[in-house]
Amino acid sequence: MKSALFAITLGCAVILVLSQSTPRDINNSFMLSCKAIAPSGRCQSGWTGFKNSFAYKNPNSMQIRDYDPYLAVFPIPPAIKGILLWSGFQDLAAEVAKQAGGRVTSSSTLMSSSIIDNMQKGGVRTWCGNVGDGIEYVKPCPSFVQNTPVFTFWAAISQTIASNSNGYVFYLTPGRYSPTNFFGLYELPALLKTGNGATWLVVLNVITPDRDKCGAGQLGNLATTVAQGRPSLQYICYDTDGSVDALVNIIEIYLP
């Protein structure tokens, strides 16, 4: 498996990212991850749907709809009453969703996203196809940017969860809002669309010394964006200490 180093600039930091080709055992890795989470009878069709989502396609021009074959096997439920979105708090969000006792749906509670998340944590960091041979096992896959296979998969999950909301949406954030992160690019635009079923956007802000509090800076911009983009969507923001108990208590206000 060949690899190459790519430099990605985030703010003022330059991070070196190891870009790899698709692992040759990706099929086995997917099946192991799937069987640990989903009914084993669906895993082969899940692999077929996942493979068909990116194989024989240009890895630099992927579209969200390309993952429809996979999401047809492991669909994201429609009309979700409570959704937990997050930026920068994957583990905390997973624990909050767990402790909330089924009140909220998050990426950690869905088979479609959990299978791939576990596969990545198990060592399959990337995957990509090519228009000639199907799956690219030799050349390095593109880095994590828009319209590439891995980025587009998580964009598809993000957009579909938000599009399927039908009630309360909770957004866990470390005092920031950016129109260029997954929430700003895919989730918030879906929530602001006419016809979206979300009725409340409840921001769960974890206070840190160098980040904004509710109503200030970037979070003030978020409130304005919601008010201007879809006035019928109720908005409220809570400053919290980031403890699981505090966050679950807020969720229980809206979803007893």
C-alpha cells in the first residue's frame, strides 16, 4: 500500500497528513466492523452498496448522492424527533447520546455511520475508486477535502441526519460556528430549508477561555443566520460546563 504526505493548513497550524491508497483488505475490515454492529445478514449487501458508492468513480468529483446505494441498505430514519449534532466533540456527543437514553439520534447511534467509524478506527483511514479498475489499491487516495470519497461519505451522513429532523435539534459546539465546517456546510443549510421538520435549534455551548459565549462572536452570527434564514425555527443557546449530566439535563427539558 503506497502512501504520500500532504500538508494541510488549518488556521495557523500546518499538519502533515499521511495519505494512503485503499487497503486491500477493506472488504474484510468492513465485514468485521459491520458484523459487530448490524445484523450479519445485511453486511454483504451493505458492503456491495458501500463499494458501489465509490468504485469506478473519479475520487475528486464525488457527490453526496453517490452514497445512496449504501444508505439504502442502512438508511437513516425519517422524521427524527430529537437529533444531536456536534463539532469537535465526537466522544462527548456519543456519551451524551448514550446517557440520554434514546431521546436523541446522533452519528454514534446509527448503523450506517457507526460501521464506517469503527472501520476507520480499526485502521482503514481512507478509500477511493478509479474509473478504470474500480477500487484504487496502488495510488494514494485524495486528502480529506470536499468531493473526495471519505469527506463525501461524512457529508452524506451529516446532510441526511439534518434533512430528516422532525422536532428538536441539539448542536454541541466549543463556542464556535463556521460556515465551512460540516455543520455550516451541510447540516445548518438542511435545517434552514423550507419544509424541514426541525422546530427548535438548541445550541449546547461548552465554555472554554478562548471561545465565544452564547450571543457573542461566532455564536451571535449563528443566531442571526438562523433568524434570517428561517424565522420559524426557534433558536436558543445554553452556556455549559460540558459535563455529560449538564448536557443531558438540557436535552431532557425538551424531550422529557
